[in-house]
Amino acid sequence: MVPWGALVQIVEPHCPRAKTDRPPFAVETMLRGHYLRQWFGLSDPAME
């Protein structure tokens, strides 16, 4: 099991805030995507 809540609390203070009208992705969504990419060796197009 991955402690997503604890990881989000560590990363969230360092995430940029929205400076445009478009809201940013949720921190947990980005974090999960990053870990999936690392664990399975996926490229950028594969993650999309």
C-alpha cells in the first residue's frame, strides 16, 4: 500500500498555484501518474 495522503501532504506545499483561468491537476493525480510512470517505465505518450 502507498500512503498517498502522507505523500500529498509532503508535496503539496511545493506545487505551483494556478496563474491562469485553467485550474491545475490535483496533486494526488499528478503524484499517482508520476509513480505509475516510474514503476512501469512508461514514456510521456504512453502516460497520455
